[in-house]
Amino acid sequence: MKRIGCLTGFALASLLVAGAANAQEIKRTDVPNFPIASSVLVPGGSDLIFLSGTVPPVVNKDAPKGSTEVFGNTETQAFNVLTRIKETLAAQGLTMGDVVLMHVYLVGDPAKGNVMDFSGMMAAYTKFFGTPEQPNKPARSTVQIAALASPGMLVEIEVVAAKAKAK
């Protein structure tokens, strides 16, 4: 009886070690034919980094105050916000490939009948995610909201990034 218990214990220990080695990987389940993940599994013990909502910088200081021209159209704003996020992550030793969750807030574009410019946002987004250079895709939600902190802003993005502990 002791021998069986010993073998069972050894087998269980082997499975736990093997499971621990595999558990260190962040696992993504992609949405078919779309550049987001339907789910992302982040193993316990990973470092999580939560970035506050990031808004676009001013691109035209001579534009009328409160106009979208101050920050650019949705594509320009999204690209600039994602660039800021990339820089913030880099300062933490992370990349856009470490982003596991993204919330995108879009204001309706006055030039598009006050409807969010989803295609403009996607044009910028696909330069950072699901590319040959950076194939990782985060789980993501995109919603239209009434307004952001400054008139003329159309985009705010917040992300969670994760770094699995080294094996």
C-alpha cells in the first residue's frame, strides 16, 4: 500500500511540476478573422500592469478650441493614443504584445453624424496588434460614449498588460 501511495505521490508531483511550467504562458484565444482575442488566460503569479485611460495629444494648437481638429480625426487620435501607451509600456520594460485587455472609448465624430468612427479606430489599432511583427491580440471592448474630458477628444483607451514570471 505504501508503494502505491509513493508512486501516486510521485505521479502527482510530476503533473504539478509539468503544469506549473505550462502555467507560466499567457494563453490567448483569437476571434476568427478579427484582430482581437475572445479570451486571455493570465497565469497566477504574473505581473499585471494597469494603465489609466490615455487620451490623445494636441496635434494642431492653432485649431479652434474644442474642435476635433485640435486632436485630429479618430484614426489620428487612436494612433497617437496607442503610441503613448506603447511608450508607457516600454518605460516598464513591456511591449504592446504584453497587452491582455483593452477598453476603447470613442466619442461620436461630428463629421460622421455623431456616430463613432470604428473603422478609423481599427485602422490605427491594426498597426499595433495582429501584425507579423506583433501578433498578440488583447481581449477588447469598444464602446461609444457621450464625451471625454476635453471637447474635441474622440478617443480614450485603457489597457491591462501582463508579464508571466520566468520559468
